[in-house]
Amino acid sequence: MTEIDGIYELREPIKGWPVEGADSLGEASEMIFGSPYWEIPEDRYIVIDKNDTYGLVAVFNEGRASHKKRYLVVNMEFLENTIRIAQMTET
């Protein structure tokens, strides 16, 4: 199961919705109405918010989550195609 603040490496591209600047699943869900799936590239991502079905993830680079490169993904597909590499901790 994916965890909030978990950092994951995507091993294969998956489909999801771009949601620039979304900070929660609620904000992200409002942005995707009628939007097509996009291919989310292989990269490292941090989970910002999640429920049993969806996760809000952001590209994780140089110790922080990208504000612009955020995606709403289906949790099961994300989990099946990633490996967990770390947990974000407060500094």
C-alpha cells in the first residue's frame, strides 16, 4: 500500500491526470473533469495525499516535491509499477 510522504520510483510509465499545484485529492479531482489520461514518465515521486482508490503524487527531485509536476493516479496501478525507496522526514 502506498503511504503519504513515501517516495517511490516508477519502474514503468502509467496513466494519470496532470494536476499542477493540487495539494489534496479534493483539489485534484476538481481539475480532472473531462481531462484525458496522460502518460506519467518513469521518475521518482512522493505521495502527497491518497485514499483507497487514488493517490496524488508529485515528482520528487533534490529533496522536495515539485509544485508543477503533480499527478492524480490510480493507487493500485501506481503501487504495482513502483518500488518504495524512502520516507520523507521533517528536517
